[in-house]
Amino acid sequence: MTLGRRRRRREMLRRLAELDRLDAAAPPHASSAWRQPPSYAVAAPPRRRRGALVPLVVTLAVTGGLLWVRTAATEQVDHVATLLSPADGRPAPAADAMASRLVPLPIAPGGSGGYTSVAENALGPATWDPCRPVHLVVNGEAAPEGADAILREAIDLVAPAAGLRVVVDGPTNERAQEGRPAMDRARYGNRWSPALVAWTTPSRDPRLDGDTAGIGGPLSVEDVTGRLRNVSGIVHLDGPALTEILRQPGGRQAAVAIVAHELVHLVGLGHVDEPAQLMHPSNEGQTGLGDGDRRGLARLANTSCARGV
Ligand SMILES: [Zn+2]
């Protein structure tokens, strides 16, 4: 390693820290208690005329937030919550849905850290069914070395705290794209598309442009009770950026934290303005879940088996 390279790395870390400070100062909301920033609201699906053909994906709710950033202080969005309209084109009931939860309900720790949910309606936050596995498929077109182990480690961090069994089904040739369909019968059969973890590039998903190292979020649909249920989703990771991060001292932990942060978006939490939480919009060195993150995940986990999705 040359001195020049080291200097560039120091410069990058310095700018990162600078940006973190900027970011920490940006959203003015209080953080000691759970709250729902208006920007996280998901618009209600439009009324559907009977018999009319409507697009399945109705709403793309985005939250403002600076992501796990690398350089410039531009506004970035790193999580998306997509809401499907009811009734149209639902797949067959999941064959592996059980009558009771698969993983013990996590215990919410004490502390004062906050959390937010990424999608919510009057009945509560959008949650995954704790009684069936969350399926992931992985596209590795721009994966850094050791990507599978990094993903595994991030899953092992998030899944027990979320009270979910997360299963990696294996690789897929489905590449990251904006507006991913909720179902892809040719690839995955008559079911919701498994959540896509894509090690990809900003050219494939422009939402990874600039400072955003990853983007994640669930796809939700109302179940028969009107509750929002997450049935699919995405985690898109900037492969070249993570490859660079992995070259830094402590880079592996940072990479695991970035993937875990996006997985927590997939599970259903949004950002909080507290640097000690993994769900702070930028990373200030936190590598594990904070008390607020854990309480938020425990709240999402505390739900019944989903019906009718
Ligand atoms: Zn985020």
C-alpha cells in the first residue's frame, strides 16, 4: 500500500465523519421515544374500480434520509416501502406457512433508544409473518469477495432479534432493478417473489448513485384483517463501494453493519436520529443493534400469523 493510498483513505474517513455530523444535524425530530415522522407515511392505495385493471404496485413511499454515505452531502434515500393493492393477482398461500411462530419472540431490552417503522397503517406497522420463513435470493453480479459470509453474518445479527427465520434460497439471475415485480412466476413459481439481495452497481440501480451504499425495504400488502404484511422486498448493495469499504481497516465489520442496516429496513424499521442505533442514517461506527433497534424489531415481531397473504 502506498502512502498516497493511505492518505486517500484517511481523507475518505474524514469526509465520512464530516458527513455523519451533517447528517446527524439534519432531521430535527426528537428521538427518545418511538415516533412516526411524516415522511415515513405510506399513502393509502387508490380505490379500485371493480373489474378495472390496475397496476399491482400502487405506491412507492420513500423516506428522506442520508444513507451510509461515502462522500458528498446530497440527499439520499436508502429505503423504500412498496404497498400493493388488495385482491389483484395474489399468489397461492405459502406452502411453508405454519400455525405458530418459527422463532421465539425476542425480548425487548430496556433503554431509551428510539425506532421508527418504514410502513404503517391505522392497525400498526407492516410486519412479516413470523409463522413462515422469509426467503431471500442472492444476485452476486458485483459481489465483493466473501459476500456470502458477510450476508450470513448480517442475517445472524438481524433475524433472531426480529423473531424471524430467514432462509437464503440460493443464487438468482434476477438483477437489481427499480420497480421489481411482486411476483415472477417464470423464475419463482406461484408465490411472492423472494426478497432479492443484489450485490449490484449504481448503473443498475441509480438509487445507489452518489453516497448510497445500500438500499432496502419491504413490499407490503393488506391481509384479510387489514393489517399490512410484508411479503417480499429488496436489499440492493453497491458492490464496488462495499469492495472499497472492505479494503479499509475495520471494513469487514462496516460491511456487515451496512448489510444488516439494509436487512433491518427489509424487516420494516426506518431511520432514527441517534448515532448509537444501527438505524441511524449514516454509520458512525456502530456495528451491532442498539437498544432502540432491538425494541423496534421486537415490536414488529410481536404479531400473529398472517392470514390471506
Ligand atoms: Zn437506511
